[in-house]
Amino acid sequence: AQKVTQAQTEISVVEKEDVTLDCVYETRDTTYYLFWYKQPPSGELVFLIRRNSFDEQNEISGRYSWNFQKSTSSFNFTITASQVVDSAVYFCALKTSYDKVIFGPGTSLSVIP
Amino acid sequence: DVKVTQSSRYLVKRTGEKVFLECVQDMDHENMFWYRQDPGLGLRLIYFSYDVKMKEKGDIPEGYSVSREKKERFSLILESASTNQTSMYLCASSAGQLRSPLHFGNGTRLTVT
């Protein structure tokens, strides 16, 4: 079975705090990609970052960083120094073929000024 | 930047009406998708298409059909709208590689009364 779990339904942080969004996935495929998307109140899902199943190197891009651990099937996403504009629903997604994308249920992040 | 355009942001239709939701992408992507998004249920795939005139059922195809006569355009059709089809509908496109993310339109909020 293939599944993506985001255990955190809602998170609230105060502006400038760091926040980590958790994602755990299940798949038997050895080749896959993981993605994070952001859905602001306007509604459009926007692609943020991706990681392939062969590269466990953690990366940082601006205020975003991500931690991929194959041993625990986790792909966590951290926003450093959060801002009000980061308030959105964040989706983790697993892609195992060109046509198969499994989304997690989403985590709603509220950044309070 | 990839542009995925959905023809309507909001639609209100009556039960039994035939409804067309249109989606156009400008990046020559092979794959196009229709999802619906409902609170508590996340994103669910209705149909996808990997080429002109080709379509595959997703997880919840009942009550829907699709049309892809041109590569850039993917239409979702509700043959006889029902109130349980009130939802947010999201169109997406992607290139054919595993690493390619989905690019989403702004969504169409459909209300069936």
C-alpha cells in the first residue's frame, strides 16, 4: 500500500519562530520522489521542493529546509523565521510513477503576528 | 513559469445540469489531472490523461467524464450534476518524468443547488 501521513492537522506559531512540518510515507517502490506543496488561502497549490529516493542529503533553500530519512520513511519540512505569509495548508506528496501521486491530508499552518 | 488556467473561479449550477470545467496549460505537458478537494478528505484524483484522447480513471471517477482533444486542454464533465459534487475542483499538469512536479490551476469552486 502507498500512503502519506501528515500527523499534524493544525499548527500555530508566532512570527519568527521556526516550524517543522512532519511527513511519513509508505511505499514498496525503490524509486520515487517526494514533494511539498503550499496552498495559501487563495487556493492555488504551489510546488515548493522535491527529493528523490536516492539522495538523502538534506538541503536548505532560503528559509526552507528539508530532512529526508529513508530509514524512517520521513520527509520533514522546516520553515525558519516564519512569516505571516507562510500561513497556508502544506501538503506532502509521494510520486511513484508518472501518473501516480499520493497526497497527504495536509497541515494547516497559522503564523500569528 | 508554467501556467495552468481554469476557466471559472466560481460556478453555481442546478441539480441535473450538465457542467463543463475547462483547463488549459501552456507548457506542452503530456500529463493532465483533475482532482477534487473536500474538507477532511484531502485531494482525490478523478481522472488523468497522459496524451491526447487518452484518459485513465482515478480514485473517484463515478459521475464524471473527461475530454482531451488537444494537448493543452483537459475538460471535466459532470453529466448530470448532483449536490454531492459540490466541491473545489483542481486541474494540474506535469511533464512526463518522475521528477516532474504537478502544476496546479487556481481551482474552480462548484456549488450544485
